[in-house]
Amino acid sequence: MTEAIERPASAAPPWEYASAPESTDIVRLDDRYGLFIGGEFVEPKSGRWFPTISPATEETLAEVAEADAADVARAVDAARDAAPAWRALAPAERAKYVFRIARQLQERAREFAVLESLNGGKPIKESRDVDIPLAAAHFFYYAGWADKLEYAFPARGTPAPVGVAGQIIPWNFPLLMAAWKLAPALAAGNTTVLKPAETTPLTALLLAQVMQEAELPGGVVNIVTGAGETGAALVDAPVDKIAFTGSTEVGKIIRRSTAGTGKRLTLELGGKAANIVFEDAPLDQAVEGVINGIFFNQGHVCCAGSRLLVQEPVFDALLGKLKDRLQTLRVGDPLDKNTDVGAINSRAQLEKIEELVESGVEEGAEIYQPECLLPERGFWFRPTLFTGVSQSHRIAREEIFGPVLSILTFRTVDEAVEKANNTPYGLSAGVWTEKGSRILHMAQRLRAGVVWANTFNRFDPTSPFGGYKESGFGREGGLHGLEPYLTFDGGAR
Ligand code: ADP
């Protein structure tokens, strides 16, 4: 399966990196974590607990409570009880709490980064430089809006909070997704019940401790841990709004169960983004963008650039450069500061990636994987490229959510648009070209919520993010992300 890159005999040997592990001393883990309800950690009524592990070593880090429907009901009651006082608080006072959370996140950034990498398997350089700073930035950004809501939405009437929000998040950006959900909800005066993903609950539970330190009134934020059943119980509970980020499959279930209930809903679901390289693109820059687009966070990214569309004249040149670059990616210990690709988040996810990659080989695409030694324990997958991919292949249609890039080619601009849009998803896309007019032309025609030009995977709290078609509806980030948490004139939707 592996094809080694031929190097000229005179070429210098590749650099060897000494190991540079980040210390885990800063993280103090409890043996067990209860549910965070009414400002306190409480034992689950269910009496059930489950282990949470490090996907890089498979060792158990702690036990976490599994909330059943009665536990979820208790959390929703706590949020309901806390709602009147939180809503009545002067907006500038509310903002102070949100600013405090943002500052605490910055102060404890290293602790959060180490814990995120331990529990989720992502490289420490990503949790340290992307996840945690962006999470803090979201709280800062939305704190700033808390006392300016009338100016944020002029001529819409008097803004008021929606009430109690149920928020369900995935495992790929655990703290960042919690921030995307909590920051706008709190700034708009809502109270919340958050359900982290079952494989990555620990940074949300550390965030609960930050809420306590920030003296956030009890019940304003509640955190219930558990798996799909806990999430389903939250969807069915008497909340006013559900915000969900996760798979399209579960998004469809939630859409069905909230239909006709009057609950507001926003869904941020899967993706199969096209990253389109035109012949006039600066190729070396594009290579970095393509690599970042698919290997960032092991490809566990809903907006990952998982379909590379290359204009035919530059296909050979780009492929050569991509293969060379793949050889330099360091796969391994997420806590090593030099690691580029960390552990796959869970055994189930690894099996899903393996199954789809096998289907690619069986359907006739050509696989390329660089030589690299993988650790014996834990869940790992080598960075992978597929060429000779046709649009009907499963690896071109289905979301793999792993470090696997499917490469297709095109000749004309129209063909690029057609192929890029030939997907049930519509979350993101990338365009690489020197021509500004072509960027604008493409951005207008690509059915994707975000179109990056000569870059990829850039996020900012001020910028709305969300999808079309089976990638969901509603936006997070910016003013667009605030709006779903508000009603106007006490009820207009
Ligand atoms: P993935 O397949 O990537 O794990 P999921 O959509 O299954 O994504 O999970 C995203 C979040 O949704 C997780 O917190 C998970 O526990 C939760 N979840 C899973 N099934 C359901 C469900 N039926 N109702 C509500 N939440 C669910």
C-alpha cells in the first residue's frame, strides 16, 4: 500500500526530531466527575458512570456521570429556575460574567490545552494555538455584545432571550464547541443545559469549574454528561431551543423530534468540502492549505477540505509536492509539541475511517500513504491520499472525518463548480487562484456556507459559520450566531 518517495542519492537525510512532550503536571484530574447542575457537581440519579480515556494510550483518565432522563430534567429545571434573575440582570452586569469566563480561560490556557489533547487526541500545538485561544475569543466577543443588543439588530424591536437552551456538541473541538454554544446564549440572557460528547467530556467539566470561579449564578449553565440517550433526553426535555453540532444522521433525528414542538432549532452538521486549486494558483502556498485543510485535527473537522479538485495542467506538479509534504508530517503523541497529526478520537471512529478507506481501494482508487511508525497502543491512522477518484466513489461522497484526502481533477471553471456542488453537503469550500475576479465568481456559485480564498480552516468569532443542504441551518459566530438566542418584542420570530 505504501509507495516511498524517491530521493536523489545526494539529498540530505530528513531532520530527526527529538521528542518534546508537554508536561501533564498542570492537569489535576479527579477520579470521578458528577453532573454540573445548579452551580454544583452532583451525583447522577441514574447511579451510572462511564470511563473516559486517552485515545493515544487507551488509559482511563477519569469516570464521568451518565445522565438519564431524570438527571436531564433536573438540569433543565435548574436552568428554568435561574432564568428570571439572569434575564433581569442589567446587560452590562451579565457581560462582566462572560468577560470573567474569557479571562479565566486565558489564565488557565495551558491546563485546558493539555487536558484537551489528553482526552481528545489532538496535537498540543493545535489545542494550544487554536482551540483554547479561539474559545476565549468567543467569550470575549459575545461579552462585548451583551449590553448592545438593541444596536446589534436595529429596527427589530426590543431583544429578549429565548429562555432555556439545550446544547449538544461533538468531540472534535470539545471546548471550542462549548464556547460557540455558551457564549452567545449567555450574552443574550439565556440559561443553558450543555451536553458534551461522550468521548471528550473533560474540558467542559473544567469549564464548569471556571463558571464556579467566575461566580456565575447557579443554574445559568448546567452540564450533563452521557452519550446519545442523554442527548435525546435533552432534545425531548421542555427547553425553548436546541442547538446541535454533530452528524447529519443525528441532526435528522433531532429535526424530526423537534418538529411541531415550537422549539427553536439550529443544526451544524457534516460536510464534504471541495478545495479547488486552479492552474494559476501559487502551488507551494496551496500545498500548505491543502495539507492544513485535511490533516488539521486528524481531519476530524466538519468543514475539512476532504475533496481536492485540481485543474489538470497542475495535477502532476501538485501531487508531487503533496506527497513530499506528507512525508514530513509527524504522526504520534498528541502531547509532543512537534506532532502534526495526533490520535484518532475513538476506536469506533478509527473503524469507520478504515472501512471507508477500504471501500476506496475496492472501488478502484489509488491509495498513497507515507512511511511512518505508529505507536502500538491507541488509535492511529496514517495520512492518506487517494488519486483516480471518481465522483461516484464513496470516498468522494461520504464524510470520512479522518486524515484522508480524495483527489479529483477538472478542466474548466464550470466543471469545477459542478463537481464542487455535487454533494448533499454545503458547509465550506476553498479556492486557490491568483485572480481576484475568479475568487468572487466562484464564491457566488459555490453552495457552501463558508468559502475560503487562498487559505483554509480560518475561524474568527466575528465571522458566521454554518451550512446549506444536509450541512444544516442556522449560523454560529458573529451577529448571525447571536440572533437564534433572541426574540424581538417578546415573541416575534
Ligand atoms: P459523531 O458520529 O461524530 O460521534 P454524533 O452526531 O453521533 O456525531 O454526536 C454528536 C453529539 O450528539 C454527541 O454529543 C452525541 O452524544 C450526541 N447524540 C448522539 N445521538 C443523539 C441523539 N439521538 N439525540 C441527541 N443527541 C445525540
